[in-house]
Amino acid sequence: MKESLEADEILSPTGNTEWSIGALQYMLRNERYIGDALLQKTYVVDCLTKETRKNNGEM
């Protein structure tokens, strides 16, 4: 992956022509880059008591 990005002369996020391994690992682990972003990670069960719960697919 690193070699193909550098061969296509695609700049890294810092503007360098050489990609670092750390930048590639960050991109592959980041849920927004890979498309797995869950927008409502928690939800409010009762607005009076402000009780929140983790969203396991309910919302």
C-alpha cells in the first residue's frame, strides 16, 4: 500500500511524498476513514434523570 501511494505520487496528510507507517496505521484503524462511523454511540433514555445508555443497535 505504501509503495503504491508513493508510486502514484499521492501526498501524505502532512504534505510529504513519503508515507509513514504510523499514518497508514492511523487511517486503517480510524472508523471515519474506513466507513464504520456510528453517529449515535449513546442515547438518552430519560431526559428528566439524564440517564444515558450505550447504543447497541437500538437507535
